[in-house]
Amino acid sequence: MKFNPDANYKAFKEEIAKLDALRSGAKAVRTKEFLPQLEREESNSYETRKKQTILTNYTEKTVNAVKGLIFRKPLTFENLKLDDKNIDSEGQTLNRFAQDVAESGFWNGHACIMVDAPSADNITTLEEERQAGIKPYFTLVERKNVISSKTKYINGKVTLVEVVIKEESGIEDVEQYRVLKIGSGEIWHVKEGNEILMKIWDSGLKYIPLTTFYTRRKAEMVSKPMFTGIADLNIRHLQEDSMSWRIKAYAGNPILKIWGQTDQMKKDEGVTISVNSAMTFSSKEEGDAEWLVYKGEELGLFERSMANIEQKIAMLGLSMLSSKEATKELTATEKSIDSAQEQADLSSIAQNLEDTLNEADKMWCDMAGETHIEDSIGVNREFVKELLTPAEVTELRKQYASGLLDKATFWQLMEQGGWFKNVDIKALKANVVDGEPDFATT
């Protein structure tokens, strides 16, 4: 068996790597991939610039904001058979685990929950696990670690029939792969190209014990990350901030220009620059000196460009958090995990998370030999929309005036932001032919 990434993994590898770098923080983005060395930039200068570059992580802030809306209320439990105080065998609560799953899905488009059981000597079947009293647990599987998957139509439904997960082996120079199939599982080690089957077991299940939480589903085990647009702008902001720092470094070090020779230079004493020393010439006509100061027009351009990027990021994030459909009643089709909607709102995302957690709970009950109760886990779908602040309203108006925001979106965001209170919106719009109403923002 060759553990090669499949086409879906390869198609999104670069995008996931970019998001993973932002998620990891400043150190991960201080590379030539994200901060390329400029033409004619000396290596020492480039290395200094890299080390001094600061990441303002707007993508992380947006992810945390969306996660905060969903988890402003904790999960609700009813008739749970599993231990919600230790869901992963390492003491993590179900509520905290669900937040990790959601965060991973927001960053990467989807995240998986694998239901597994502790290894034990001489136990290779599900029945033996039950007899030994071994309880299964949940494990978060990041998208980047699922290197391949296969599906088939079974009873008219697309069904996962094989998935390969790359894991930590704990052994130097050894790669570990978990291969899950319907009814069985395997652990493989790969060292220097040699593949060694380390373990095989009979799961006793008619499905693979792995379920997936999607935020922007495209197909089974395929999704589009939610915040790619913000991430791209975040990288551009990082680059321009780095360039701005470079210009400031030069601007803060003016160069001394000298015409003629000072008395010290004539004596081969060089020139000393300090507040307690001076340069003397025979006459002003024979010599002079002045500072060559960097004017910094480019710095202004970078600062304006960075401010524009920040505005675009703010608008993308605001649009995401102000979904018009956020509290609508979902139809049966929208509830289905097979629904591949491109513009998933917070409510459907929360519903998807709830479905995924309940599916994992069902798998846990199957493996533990317990009776599963439907919809045992509930996820909050009551999203309190914060009123727009005067500063945010001013920002919206700037975006509209500059053409970055169209009129329809402007009105929608203003209305959703609770700015128009006890006002007939239709009448107000009718009185405004062009532009936006001249309302106060202070």
C-alpha cells in the first residue's frame, strides 16, 4: 500500500497550508513564502526585517468571533451515555472538545471526529472490547491529516468506505498511518520507504467510525475554507506592514552629507557625531554639512493601503457575522449533512455541528454497546447580534462612499445592526434617491 495524498488533498494543500500558518502565528508566517525577499535586498537586512515583522491576526480574530457566537451558550445534554466530563480520555469536556472541532472547521472548511477505543493486548474485536469494559472516546482529526478517502454509493447514499489518516508515531524517522475501512482498521509504519503493518482489528461496525463537521461543504470529505478571503488579505497586510517597517527603519536613520573637509578629517581623526561635538570648516564657502532626510512618501502609500486592507477585512467579517438568514427556521433539506450549500449561515453551521456531535455520540453508543437516544446533544442557535457602534457606522459609510460596498449591502448591514429604531425603512429608502441617509454617527 502506498500512502499517497489523493486529488482532493492536493487541490487544497496550498490553501490549507496558508491557513495553518496563520493559525500557528507569527513565527510560521516569517518565511520567504509569505515574506519574500525583495530584489536587491541584502540577506542580513531581509533576515532582520523578517524577525521584526509583527502579525496582526485578523483571521484568528474572525474565527474566534464566529466561534464565540455559537458557543455564547454551552452545549445542552440529554440522556447522554458517554462521560461529557472526559470525552477524549484525557480529561477534556464535551463542550470544550466541540469548540475545538468548530474552530478547526472554521479554519479549514471541515474537521472530523473519530471514535476510537484504547489499545489493549489480545483484544482485536469490538465484542472483546465490550467484554473487557473498554470505553471508546472522541478524537479530533484535522483536515490536513486526512490524506485520502474513498466513497461508494451504498443503498442510494454516498458512503465513506476508506480513509487514511497520518498520525504521530512517537518514533524518530517513522511515519504512522491509520487506515479505516468499513468493518476493520489498520495501523502502518513507514520508515525509509518500507511499509510495515503494525496492527489490524475488526471494528464490527457497518460503517467507518468517523463523522465530519462542515462549514462550506462541496462533497464528501471536500469543502472550501470559510475565511480564505480574509486570510489572503491578512497575508497582504502582513507583507505591507513589513515593508512599512523597513521604510521606517531607513527613515529613522538620516545620512550625513559633507562638502569639503573638516579639521578633524584633515588630521585623519574622522568625524564624531554627537550632541557634544561639532564639525568645523575653514569657511562656509569651502565646506558645509547637512542631513539627508528620507521624505517617506512611500510610507504614506503603505499606511493608506494597509488601512484599506483593514477596512476590507472588517467588512468581510461583518458580513459573515451579520447573516440575514442567521435565525431562520431550517428545512429538512438544509438540516441534511449532504446539503452542499455554498453560502452557509451561522444557523446551518450550528445545525451541522449538532448533527456531527450526535452522529459521533451514536457511534460511541454502538461501540460501547449502549442504546443511543436521538438528539442527545444540542448546539446553540440563538445568535445575539450586537448593535453597530458609531465608529462601525462611520466605517460602513466610508466603505459605501468609496465603492467597496454596494447600496443593497449597506442598507442590509445598517438594518441588521439595529441602527434604524422605530423607523419605517421602506419610507426612509424611498426618500433617498442616491447615497445613504444623513443620520448622525455620534
